[in-house]
Amino acid sequence: MLHVTCAIIVNNNKVLICQRSATMKLPLKWEFPGGKIEPGESKEDCLRREIREELGIDIAVGEPLTPVEHHYPTFTICLYPFVCVLESMELQVTEHAQAIWEEAAALLSYDWAEADVPIVNEYLSKLING
Ligand SMILES: Nc1nc2c([nH]c(=O)n2[C@H]2C[C@H](O)[C@@H](COP(=O)(O)OP(=O)(O)OP(=O)(O)O)O2)c(=O)[nH]1
């Protein structure tokens, strides 16, 4: 099983969402940026490292949401989501097809990686219900 962190990065009431490139696994699916936890690394350190590598920005890692275990046809992941805050502005998209700031209300209209769907739903229900 792959252990993967992902960041729901919030800034000005928008969330940063990323589209996987055509050559990655799960091509062109939308996801929250992040990646595999390395041996000996904390989830929070993993997220800060991955976000710096993939997007060139710094984040403050905040509240964890519920981890999601998902079985894709050829691999299984456990995805650990955290709500994060943007700490530096200049985005440099190095691995994804695109990265965009999106309103919460529009998140459900994207073609998400399947493991992300429960995370999007939990984030939205927290926004509505506090
Ligand atoms: N970063 C990230 N990965 C996700 C999400 N949802 C989801 O199913 N995944 C999957 C896609 C990948 O198979 C894996 C994350 O690994 P990664 O980002 O470090 O790896 P990768 O796709 O660049 O490359 P690889 O698996 O081919 O080595 O988890 C998500 O929201 N964020």
C-alpha cells in the first residue's frame, strides 16, 4: 500500500487543485497536491517537501481530515489529507498539467482521482456545517 499525503491549500476562500499530467498514473485526473511519504518522514514534513517540489510554494500544515484507503485496479493507497494555508505566493507548476485556484462551490464539477472524492465531500461539509 502506498502512503500518500495531500494538501487542501486555502487562500482567499479558494482552494488549489491540480490536474495530473497525461503521462502520470491516473492521467488528467484532478487531485490535491502531495505525494508519497518517505521512510522516517512525518506526514507534515512530507507535505511541505512535496508542495515545495511540485509548486515552489511554502505552506502551513493545519487540520487533518479523515484518511482514505482506496483500491485502484493496480495499486492501493492510503491518502492523508490536511487543510493548509498558503505562506508564499509564486506558483511554479513543475509536474502537473495545470494548477488552479477554485471556489469551493465548483469543486464537485471536476473529474477527481477516485480516492479524493470522499475528501472533497468532507471538506465541503465542514465548510457548510463548521
Ligand atoms: N499527490 C496525490 N496523489 C494522489 C491523490 N489522489 C490519488 O489517488 N493519488 C495517487 C496518485 C499516485 O498514484 C499516488 C501519489 O504518488 P506520487 O504523486 O508521489 O507519485 P506519482 O504519481 O508522481 O508517481 P508514481 O506513483 O508513478 O511513482 O497517489 C492526491 O490527491 N494527491
